[in-house]
Amino acid sequence: MSLEVELKLWVTAPMSAALLQQVSDSWPTLAKEVQSQPPVTLLNAYFETGSQWFRRHDAGLRTRCKNGQYQQTIKLAGQQLGAAHVRPEYNQPCAGVTPQLADFPVEIWPEGTDIAALQQQLQELFRTDFVRHCWVLTLQDGTTVEAVLDQGQVLADGRSQPLLEIELELMTGDAQQLFLLAQQLLQCLPLCLGFQSKAERGYRLAQQQPLQLAPVAADPALSFSLLLRQLQQNLWLQHLAQQPEEQQLLGAAIAQQWQQLQQLQRLLSTQPDQQLQPLLQRAASLELTQSTALSLWLLDFSGWLLAQPVGAV
């Protein structure tokens, strides 16, 4: 079992040779050592049951074909801390495209799970097929990060969505370095913060559920992480919006969510935290029209959330 700590950045420009070169050229300026790997095509099939057992347990099951070899992966319920995804992940080799659940460790399954019955109910739900460009970065403090650029499609029932994103995954070292690296990338490449996994995009496409405005929640106990996700979702939709009416509606929702976030921040303002206080001061002066500055703040705040004890915020 490994614990995956990952940041996702969506590319806001079309894929081109120039963009790939721009991404590749950025790594030597940000890391003291860069190991470039040849591009590889990854074919990924995601599986589910008719009752959506894995979705209901906040888990994801996939097989991946790379260079003719298959690997099966299950990702269990974890945490989304603002922009960061933290999830337990189990990987096993497999003989073909259909996963074999009995090969995973017995202890990962909820008590009473009938693994044999679950195996019989598996069906392929969607695919994500893409070309991956990969670099292994050694940062100045020795932290190692796998940086990838994925370009391809999400496919379900004859429908498709383009996929173009950069993922930063911690290999060894300090997770906070992921946030510093993402901040630097946001300032030199056409990027914005991503908030959906490939699996979530696949589920939405398979169920024909387009991404929609995240409404302002009335619950005063809304968690920081959920509020940050909703804010990121509306910022992305605002980036895509073509009609003035839609832009205005999204802008109003973003303003209200930002106010909610500031109210939650004030609840923390009495904490003697040397990192938190400067964050709160910056938030008070940010303008919602400054998208890059807002994304940088969201990254900083996500980094602070990641450093807190589980259940503290």
C-alpha cells in the first residue's frame, strides 16, 4: 500500500509541440535534477458494479495497460484537502483487462464484503486513454516529485471529453514542496487548479452529469475542503463560460463562497499559528478578479490544511 499525495493542474491552452516544449523547458528552472522519461500510452479501464459499490465506498477500481503489461489499482477513501488529494492506493499485476479482486490484500475490504460476489458483478464503466509525458524532479531540498503531462480522452458509452492536465505526485520528501512547485508553475504556464480526478470525470460522463454551478451552501459547518472545492469548481466554470449571464451568475456565487470562506477563516484567527495569520491577512486583500493570485492563495491554504492534524479543521 502507498499513500498518494497529488496535486492536479489543468492546462488552459490547446496541446501543441510548443506547449510540450514550454512544459519541458520549465523543469530545469524549478528543480536541481530532472530525469526525463520517454512518452508512453496508457490505456485505463475503470470498473464498477450495477449498484455502484465502489462509488458508494468512495473507492475507485481500474486496470491499466502500459507497454502490453496490465496492472490493477484500487484507491480507497482518503481526503481532499483543498487542492491536494491524499488517498491510500494498492497496486497489483494482473493478467488482463478485468481486475481480480482476490489478489488485493484481504484487510482493505469492509467487514463482511463478499469478494467473490463483487467480482461477478464487475462491469467496465468508462475509460481514460492518454499519452503521458513524465519527468522525475529532485527539488532543492531533496524532495522528489513525479511530474506528468497527460493528454488524451475520457470515454464512456460513445461519448468523450478531452483530457489535458499536469499532475504532481510526491515520491519522497516534504509534501509542502508540491505546493511551492505548483505555485511556480501557475506563474509560468497556462494552468489553473484542477479539482476532479480522472475517475470522477469518467463517472460524470458515464452518467451524463455535466459539471454545473456549485451552489452556495447554507450549512455554516461546511468544511474548508468542501468549500474550497466548490470555489475551484465555479472558478473553472467561469473560465469556460461564454455568455455574460452565465459569467455574472458564477461571479455572484464565487463572491458568496469567498465570503463564507472568510467567515470560516475568522473562526481560526485566534489560533497562534505563524503560518495561518499571514494567510488570513492576504485573503483580506485579495480581489476575486485576480484569478492567478486567488489560485496561489488557494494552494497556500491547501498546504496549511495538509499540515494540520486529521480532524482538526
